[in-house]
Amino acid sequence: MKIYLALTAVVFGLLTVMHLWRMVAESTSLARDPWFLAITLISAGLCLWAVRLLLAQRRSNH
């Protein structure tokens, strides 16, 4: 389960970082696109959720 949570956090984290980088590099018009913004926020939330679950699992194992 640890590998799955770590991989999930990395994948959604990379998606979030790439979306933020694309907003800065290309133009601010992407920041006004509701779908692009929603996907960015959802991926950031899923990344944080996976990190939180991974940390909670580590604490419960010790």
C-alpha cells in the first residue's frame, strides 16, 4: 500500500506542478479556464490526500 500511495502522490504532484508551470509559461488565460483550473485543484487535492494517508500509515506502523 505504501508504494501505491507514494506513486499516487508523485503522479498527482507532477500533474499539479506541470499545470502551474504551464499557466506561468504560456499565458494567464489558462488560469481563467474553469476546466484547467478545476483539474489543477483536484490533482493538488489528491496529491495532498495521498501524502496525508502515507504519513498516517507510517505513523501507525511505528
